[in-house]
Amino acid sequence: MRLTGIRRFHFARDAEEALSLLAAYDGGAALLAGGVDLLRSPRGDIEGVIDITRIGLSYVRESRGGLAIGATTTLTEILASAAAPAYAGGLLASALSQVAAPPLRNMATLGGALVSAHPWADIPTVLVALGAEVRWQGEKVGKAPVEELYGTAFRGLFRRAVALEVVLPPWEGAFAHEKISRTRYDIALLNACCGLGLDGEEIRWARVAVGARPNRGERLPWAEEALIGRKPGGELWNEVQRLVESRVEVGDDRRAGAAWRRRTAGVLVRRALARAAQRGET
Amino acid sequence: MKLSFELNGIEHYLDVEPGEPLLSLLRRLGMKSVKEGCGTGDCGACTVLLDGRAVRSCLMVAPQVQGKRVMTLDGLGTVNDPHPLQEAFLECGAVQCGFCTPGMILVAYELLTRTSDPTPDDVRNAIAGNLCRCTGYVKIVDAVLRAAEWKREGRWR
Ligand SMILES: Cc1cc2nc3c(=O)[nH]c(=O)nc-3n(C[C@H](O)[C@H](O)[C@H](O)COP(=O)(O)OP(=O)(O)OC[C@H]3O[C@@H](n4cnc5c(N)ncnc54)[C@H](O)[C@@H]3O)c2cc1C
Ligand code: FES
Ligand code: FES
């Protein structure tokens, strides 16, 4: 644990109380969900910790064909829920079970993952690919697509607002997530999440997102356009693989080089497309 | 601040510092099976069960367990009266220096409370976040599979 300056601990009773406590500390407090990130952080400015895990935000509900997931729902609770396994062709079951290891999934919450939004993480890539929306309560109640939020200074927002719920829209079709890491426990060197909806022999809609580039997961609209209206199959996946290799924006970090990421991004997208198409058929 | 929680079946009421890591509190209460390896959630040596689920006690502060049940390895079995899972670790040679062992046994215990018939891959997934520098993991996987076999045979309590 690196967060060593804690002087006071509060269990918020509801989002309003969490917000008024945040305001009272004037920047010297933080919301605590799973704590997996917060308590690892070396921030020296946090005196007050406000636990929001007991304010009724742990649930997974079916909502208009999609899912509504409370912000403090742990990854394990999502995996164990009745509604999640069937959603988007089983995407959540396969993607979340590749996140960290069981003890961390027992602690980490979806809201915490959304707010931390590590560039190497799988969850932001999945949320962006799915077109997830987040609802929050701050000075006012707000909502926005996660993809749009990530284009803004969202961390500042969540120092003054409580993320309440993540809404995953309905998709007629299937998604698949691919992660490549050095061991099954390690964080991603690169990840990709793709979804496809078929209309007979044609692809009706497509979603392609790549993350850990090393930047955070983003959609590749030009790859999606290249898929729509086309006949699914190995030839098309290979074509999109080459397209991704030629256009994806990647970089170097201490974990992997840009040249490797460029080649591998194409491979991961091809695999995710093939798997999504296969899941969509069953 | 005041804290009440159940530790290995016994209710505790005590005063804690709001920022005290759960790991330190547990060791202060004599639970020396809870080890600090990395202190940042990466190694699994500090694993305990919270309401039956494995968690990292180095990434929790003591007040988070208010009203909850904590189990450490000390609550599973003792030297004189080991749990079958502990016996399986010994029988299979899955313990060398022993530093990772409490955490390994507790994640395995969580797995085996949910299934009595895990595949070797289920076991590898369950222990994936617990690092061992000695055994090479093979004997740990063997031990968990052996314990599962004993559970199916009704030899667990
Ligand atoms: C060892 C390790 C391995 C990991 N591996 C992976 C991986 O493979 N793939 C992956 O995708 N991720 C991975 N992660 C990241 C993990 O998913 C996140 O760290 C976790 O989900 C954070 O959630 P939390 O509930 O613990 O957040 P916390 O630590 O409680 O909070 C994180 C931040 O978000 C804020 N916050 C939390 N909840 C809210 C809310 N409802 N509203 C507003 N602000 C809020 C907190 O104030 C804090 O600033 C890993 C993390 C670790 C430590
Ligand atoms: S000491 Fe907690 S995970 Fe390493
Ligand atoms: S037995 Fe030594 S670390 Fe596992």
C-alpha cells in the first residue's frame, strides 16, 4: 500500500453524502471502491477516504436489451451475474476473466476501472468498443458515452462526481476480445475488441477498438467502414489485418516496441473478428 | 476509529488507525501467516478471504472489513490439525520456503468452495496471481487437484 497519508475513513450512506464529504475536504479526499488503484497510488494529498461500496451501486440488470451495471459492482460479481454471460455473445465473460487474477477481480470494480482508465487496461477498450455510457452524479446528474468522456479531462470530473452506473447498449451480433500479455496474469502488451452484426451474407455493423497501443483503447472507424456491407470470412479478416497494420497509431514503451505493436494489432483484430463472427453464428 | 469484524470465527472489537493496512492489522493480531511480499497487490503473499472471497490485504485499509468475516490460513487449520488442503500441499511437495503457501492455499480454497472438480487449467487460472519463487508451480497444481479429489471422496470437513 502506498497511500500513507490517510487520517479519516468514511462509509458514505449515499452518493449525496459522498459528494458533500468530497466537497468538505476540498480536494483532500478520494472515493474508494475496490481500492486496487487508489491504495497503490503514491498520492500524498489524500487525507480522507470515502468508501462508496455500501451505497447500493452493486448490481447487474438487464436494461432494454442491454445491461445496466452499478459502478461498485466487482468484476467477479459481473462474471457471476445471471445477465452478463449472454450479453454481446459472451464478451464480458471472456474479457473480464482475463483481467488480472481472481483476488483482484474480487476487489476491482467496473466504476474504478472506468475512472482509472489505465492506457494498458482491457476494460476501457471493451467499454469503448461496446459504446458504453456512464451516468454520474456531481453538482448535476450527467451522462456521456465513455468514448466521448475519454476525450475530455474526465479525471477532474470524477474528483467531484460519483460514477453511478455503466449502461451497455443492446447489440444484435457478437463481440470478442483479444489480449496479448507475457503471462496470463500480466497486463496487456496490446488488446483488441471487435464486434460484428450480420444481415444474411453481409456485415451490417462493425466495431473495432485497439488498446494498450500503448495509448488507451480507441475505435478505428476506418477499419469499421472497411467491414460494413462486405461478406464475412477469412479473406476479409486478412484484408482488415493489413489495413490495421498500415494505419493503426502505435508507439513504444518499456513493454513493447511500435513495430511489434503494429504487426500484432493487425493479428489481434483479425482474430477478434473471426471469433466474433463465429460467436454470432451460434 | 472503532472497528468490529470477525476474524477466523472470533468477533473482534478494537481501535484502529483509519489508514492502517489490513495486512498490518492482521499481523498485529498474531496472524503471521499473512505475508508482505510486494505491498502493491502483485504477488499474492498477503491473500486472505473476505466473506469467503480471496482479496489482497496489502491493498485494503482496516476499516474496510467493518462488519465482515476475515479468514486467514490460521483459521483453516493448524500444525496439529491441518486442513486436507494443507495436507495435500505437504504430500505433493508443494511447499518449499513457504512464503507463498498461505496465499496459494487460500486462493485454492476459494476455488474448491465453488467447484470440487476443477481442471488443471482452472487451478492455473485460480493461482495465476500468486507468485512462487521456489516450486515452479507444477506441484502446487498437483496439490490442489489432489485436495479436490479428496473433497469429492468426502474427506473434507
Ligand atoms: C495487479 C493488477 C493487475 C491488473 N490487471 C488488469 C488487466 O489485466 N486488465 C484490466 O483491464 N485492468 C487491470 N487492472 C486494473 C484494474 O481493473 C483496476 O485497477 C480496477 O478495476 C480499479 O477498480 P477499483 O474499484 O479497485 O478502483 P479504486 O482503486 O477504488 O478507484 C480507482 C480511482 O477511481 C476513483 N473511483 C472509483 N470508483 C468511483 C466512482 N464510482 N465514481 C467516481 N470515482 C471513482 C477513485 O477515487 C480512484 O481515483 C489491474 C490492476 C492491478 C492492481
Ligand atoms: S503483498 Fe499483497 S500482493 Fe504482494
Ligand atoms: S514455496 Fe517459496 S515462494 Fe513458493
